[in-house]
Amino acid sequence: MQSGDQKAFEALYERYWSEVYIMIYRRINDREVAKDIVQDIFVNLWRYRDKVIAEGSLAPLLNVTAKKQAISWYRKQSASKQRELLYHGDEVLVAPSTTELETKELQELLDTEIGKMPANMQQSFRLSRYENKSIKEIATELSLSEQTVRNNISMALDRLRLQTRKFYAEPANLAGVLVILFRW
């Protein structure tokens, strides 16, 4: 796998996918989120394959990674709930016009980036995020393998995260982050 042998990676994926999925699912109790996390773990395993050091078995590395990813997911959920309570309590949150403008600019930036994506990636992402279809439903509809759909969605999210980071690297845009977080 380290030398770029895709068949070796596929063999590792087949061997460990269900084990990693079960570890994550038991921690977070959400099938789709668990699948997304497992997908991210394996995409990163392939992406950084030349840096992976594992003697004998990948199981210990994958176990640690799965645990860290589940903890990270819980932290994000907790932070999101705290922001929601803070900004969606009894009062209605009215965004100032600059925040509305920044929100619109970021949405346009994200829409532009989605439009630049290859057709299968774009369709996979839109069906997943806008129509809430499962990986299996998307794979059937687009006549793709489930793995390809997972890869497309993961790569689409990576591209959108990069654009979002660039957008919020400008201090003037930081104010709009809360509005976008709740819409996205």
C-alpha cells in the first residue's frame, strides 16, 4: 500500500472496514455519521500512506484513529449544541446586514466550488447533502459503487472545507461563521 498499490489498499479496506465501523458506531450510535467517519479514516490512510508506519497489523493504528475521530465528533457536536443554545434560545437571532452579506458571499463561493467539481462528485455531494440520500441510494441512482460515492463526497467536503478556511482567513469574514454553520 505504501508504494501506491491500490489492490493492497483495497485488501486492507475490506479486511478492516467493518471492524472500524463497529468501533465508531458503538461510540456515536449514528450509522451514516459512522460511515462518513470510517470513509474519512480510509481516505486519509490512502492519502498519507507513505507516512504510515505499522509493523504486522494496521489494527492498533486504526483503533486509535477511530477513537480519536469519535471523540472529535463528540466535541464538534457539543460545541454546535452550545452555540445553538447560545444563539437560538428564547430570543430570535437577527443577523446584522454585514453578516447577511458575508453569508451570501460564502454561499456563493461554496456554490461556485460545487459547480467546479466533476459531475459524479457534484451529483454525489448534492444528493447526499441536499436530498439526504444514503450512500447506497446515491450509488444506485448514479450507477456507481458505494466506495466511489463515499470517495466523491469526502473529496467534495475537503474542497469545501478548504474554501471555507480561505474565506474565514480574512478577519472581516469571521463574523458570518455562526450563520453559515447553522445553515450548512
